[in-house]
Amino acid sequence: MLRVAVIGLGDISKIHIPVIQESPHAKLVAVCDIDKTLESAVPGPEFYTDYEEMLQKEDLDCVHVCLPHHLHYPATKACVEKGVHVFQEKPLARNAEEGMSLVDLEEQYKDVKICVSFQNRLNETFVRLKELVESGDYGKVIGIKGLVTWFRPKSYYDVKPWRGTMRQSGGGVMINQAIHTLDLMQIIGGKIDTIRGSVDNLFDYGYEVEDTATANIQFENGATGLFFATVTNATNSSVEFQVILEKGKLTIKDSILTKTNEEGKKERVIEDEKLPGSKFYYGASHSKLIKHFYSCIENDSQDYIHVKDAQVSMEMISAIRRSSEIKQTIPMEVYK
């Protein structure tokens, strides 16, 4: 049985911890957070306020890193250097440069596994969409559309100020809310040739990070991508992910995949599993990915989401931001 710990007892840990506790292959032996008042929040495991002390005292197989973005790299590095496998929440890092430090870390410690939580790759709708695209039955991909239109009040940043600073968060809507959509776009589209992006703030909250971003993405295979993300909508609307092909289109919306043929006939294909009692946009695939990663540890498999896989989304965000700054199209090889 794997001896598991969690660093960071914020919102996302509430998704991780029940999965660990319910797993027949894992035991939650320790948790860590600088807030001592959270000691009673997770009864049972040993509580620490210093993850370095926890790593020194506990014999651990895997650590879940559920920290603010600026702490992802140092915490993951500390675990890996102790020979402890890591399940790290997204984003990989604050920017592409810091992401490359994690790529180097993964390369240096080949025997230690780092899985990055891009759990939406395992959503039933996306798995089936990818299968349909790869079947070739609908021809080649012409375009990809990824839309994220959510809402975040000023209090979202006020209650956790790190979310509003570039130094600690690395950005706003792109890195925090829409990074999963960027990740799925590059999986379907393949290697990226160029990106032309625009980053802005539509709300006058006074924070550094962007609340709205758009991008035109040109893939090397000739497909185009339209990305739009904002947290200035009236509410948290469903993410929309659409793939336009030569002989139809595939659309994920409201957690349902539909396919539309050349004649315009629309057909429901599959719906995502839902996670009761939690935010709808978390989905139910955290559990799948965590369980799969535990299996990879036990069986010494490499079939998980590696740091190098997650780095692509960091490069996309950096390219969109840089393109917006200089108001020019950015070739992606600059960030490879």
C-alpha cells in the first residue's frame, strides 16, 4: 500500500483527499499546511506546517502538491530529491521558463514519477472525441474552438491575494481557469506553428493578472484554433470545445459530446460522469487520474501525464502573453 501525503489544504485538496482515503492502494499518512487551524480539518494523518520536516520524518511513496502556483516548483523539487513520486496540481509552473526547470528535474530524476493533473484528458467526452478524430471517419481537422466564459468576483482575489499577482500566480484566466482548454486544444491540433494573442482586463479589480484572453493558433498541420477565455461573464457558463472536420464537427458543451454530420444532423454521443457535491467544472476525472497514477507507481509504468506533456500549455500561455505585449504573431519554436 502506498504511503501518501498532501501538501496544501486549500480548495482543491478537498477533491484529492477523499480519493486517497477511498483508495485500497493508498493510505493518507500525513498532511501539511502553514495554517495551523486546519489541523483538525483532516482527522487521522499526521499534521505538519513544514513540508521539508514532513519529508524528513515520514516514509512516503507519493505526495500530492495542492499549493498556490509559485510553490509548485519548490515543493515538487523537494519531494523528487527525496525520491518521492509527485501528483502535482495544474498549472505545471508560473511560466514557460519555470516549467523548463521542472522538465529538467524530470529528466534528472528518471526513477521518480511526476504526474501533472490535467484530469480533463480523461473525461468521457474528450476520450471519445479524440477517438472519433483519430478514426479518420470525419476527415482531417480544419479548426478547433475552445471557449471558457466564467465569472470571478473581486472577492475571489481579495480572499487569496496570491491569485492576483504575477509573481505568485503567473497569470489569471489563462493559467488558472482555461489551462485545461489550452491543453486539450494542443492534443487535438498537434504541434503549433504560430500564436497571435491578446490579453486584457475588462474588470477594474486593480490586480495584475488578466481576466480575459484571446488567441488565434496556427497548427503545423494547417488547422486553426480559436481560443477565448474570460472570468467577466455573468455566471460560470459551460466550457465549449469544438473540433471542425472535413466531414462534420464534434462539440463538447454542458459536459455532453455531440457529433454533427455534413448534412447538419446532430447526434448525442456521450455525457461526462458528474461528481456530486462539488463545483461542476472540476468534473469527475481527478479520481480516475489519481487512481491511474497510483497504478503506474505500483507497476512502474510511464503511462501518465509527464512534466514535458504539461509544459506545452505553459509555452502556449507565454506565447499568448508575449504576442499581446508586442502585438505580433509569435512562432512557437521560440518557446521550445
